[in-house]
Amino acid sequence: MDLPELLSTLESLRARHAVAGFGLAVVKDGQSVYVGGGGTADRQSGRAVDGATLWRIGSVTKVFTGIATLIALRNVDQGLDSPLRTIIPEAPFVNPWEKSDPVRVGHLLEHTAGLSDLSRIEFDSTDPKPLSLDEAFRLDPSSRLLRWPPGRYSSYSNVGAGMAALVIERLSGEEYESFVASRILRPLGMSSAGFRLDSSAAARLAQGYDSDGVKPLPYWHVLYRAFGGLNADGRDMARFLQWLLEPSRAPVLSSAEMSRLETPDTTLAARSGLRYGYAKGVYPYVHDGFVWMGHGGDADGYLSRLGYRREAGVGYFLVINAFKPQALREMQDAVETALEGGFSRPEPPPVMALDSSELGAMAGCYRTVTRRFTWQDSGDEESLTVRVRGDHLVTVSASGAEGDLWPVTPSHFRRTDETVATSAIVRDLDGRLILQGDMGNLRRETGLPDAGGCVP
């Protein structure tokens, strides 16, 4: 890795996209090789970004929530498969499928509980008190009506993280924030990280800006701190990365617990053996053929990315103080490209030969069966046409965009540029075909029409 060249590239991208500042922590072979950043933490004062600048890490907080949940379960000899109502009989949700499909603790972490995401009322909540969990759950109970049976589809829900925090509090008798601090932050030496905006934190916090990179945004006191409320500086995130890359540094999780943290279990695809998918607060993703683990973050005025490759001994934390997703994507690409230098690109798994009848049995018209926000219009619902093309499948979106699906097993597939299987076509419990992967959860509604594509 050419660090000066990487920093120069990031600074150019920062300036091109009119981002005030960026923070970066890089760990390699167990050592923190860089902590700092560029630009300004606050346009008004001109305060420069450095390793002590405090950032809102957004949903990267969910990694800590997953770890904390595993610790809380271990301390009382409970497991991720435990039904939530055995721990919290009065848990604040409504499950029409309670008798046959109870919500389990692991469902909350893998976003498979059947919950939609925050309601508009919850999303807009920002109370500096801040609200307790009991107060937060009273804000809008309608968001906790399950929309589909638990343990089938992964659909991102910040509500699930709030309920995981309730599990932690009930099992430990401590506030979620205190439990994370005593069991994770302090053991890892993350002395500046925390959930409260006190005077010390406010003095070091980078100011967040809107999509123009200029308009300051107020501090978002998120409803459930477990989904995105942690603040940390680059030094602390470097320490966290060192532990993720070498968990034996501190006895926070056992090797078995770390494996659970990083392995999906509860979707239909995971139960078919696919190891690619959202796990207990982290998930894999592919960049230029290399498989990374990590999570992204979004807190009003901040975007962040945590990524690590344990087998290569490299990891990073990147954050900007502007709501500019394209800027973060380009900077993330630059960081990962730099950290992949010197490593040989993995070879993709061989294509499995399936006959035309096997492939044809999976072709048809698929439609999204999950929806993240109930308060948004239905425009985010998608249809997908799946066709046979020679020895593989092709997906065609409603807009006409095509993508190849190469069979790796009879039910697992990869895209052309991917080096692992990333999606699965499996049967739901009612016998209908489900396509699961980065494209979402789609159920086959019909076979292919004689002419044209599927109706959007």
C-alpha cells in the first residue's frame, strides 16, 4: 500500500465532491499504520481533522450491538435461537405467526424477524434527553407489527436493533450503553467512544453537513442508540479493527462466538448453506473479487464504512462529514484498492453444469416480497425476469438491466465478476421459489410469458 498516494487520492476526491472533511484509520498486520484524515471537521471554525476528531459512525454501531448481544446471551447461558418471548414475555411486538414461527434473538440481529423499518414518526424522532428504551417503544407501536413470518427473509430494520438492546438490558440488568462500554469499549481501549453528547464529545465532534456539503445538520439523537448512536474517533476505530482482525487480543468473544457474529443462519438462503448474507452485525461484500467483511453507516450529516479482511490482515474505517454517498463510494473504492495491492485476486468457483431443464425450472417472473419502509410509496417494489441463457441464468430488471447468474451449486449462484456465491434460488416453506441475495427477496409468481418480459 502506498499510503501517501492513497491520502492524496482521498484528498482529491474530498475536494472534488465538496466534502468538508474525512477520517481514516488503517490497520495492517496487527499494527495501526495510519489514523487521521483530511479537510476540516467544522467549516465555521476551520478546525482540521486529526486522529482525535470524533465522528458519528451510524449503523456501524450495529457491529457493537451484535457483539454485546452474544455476550449477554453467554452470561445467562442463552443462545441466539432463544425465542424472544421466553426472555421478554411482554416484548413490544405483534407476531401473527407466534405459534408456528416465534421471533428468536438471532432474527433481530440478522434482520429476519419480519419487522419493517422505523416508522416516519420514529425516524424523525430526535430527543436530546435521550429517550429510554421503554419511552422509545411507546412512541409508535405500529412499527412493530410483523409483516411476514420470522426466519425467512432479511429486510433491513433498525427496529430490530432496538429490540436487541432490550434483550441486552433484560438479561444483564444494565442499560445498553453501559453494557457496551463495560464489555466492549473499555476492554478494547476505546476510551473516547460513547453514546452521549456531553461537552467533551461536542468539542471534538466533526460537524455533519447535508448533501450540498455546506448546510450544517443538527445532531440526530437516534431513537434506539443500538442501531446508530455510537460516536468514536479514528484512534478508537483503529483499536476496534485490530481486535476484529485478531480477536485473541482481548477476551471479548470466543472463537465460536466470533464465527456466529460473522455467519448468517436464519434466512432461507442461509439454511440452504449460502454463507453470503447479513450476519449478526457484519456482512460480506465483494470488491474487485476480494471478499470483505464490514458494515456501512449513515447518521444525519455523516457517512461511514468499516471493512476488514482477516485472512489478509488488513482493515480500515472511513468516514466523511457530508451526506454524499457517491463521494464515500469513490473513497471506499480507493481505500480497498490500495489495501488489496500485493494480493492475488481470488479465483471464482467453477461453474456447475446444470442441464436446461434444471435451469428452466428456476426461470420465471419474480417479485419483491419484502418492503423496508411502510411509509414510502410502493415504487421500491421490484419485479425481475429470470431467463435461461445457455449454461446459466440471466436476470432482467424492470428497467431492462441484465445480469448473469452462474451456478456454483444447484441452488447457489454468483455474478460474472464475483468470486463467491452471493445469491440462492430456494423453495419457501410453501414450496414457491425464492431468489435471495444482494438484490433482495423475490418470489417467483409465474413462469415466463410466451413473449416479452414480466409485467413490472
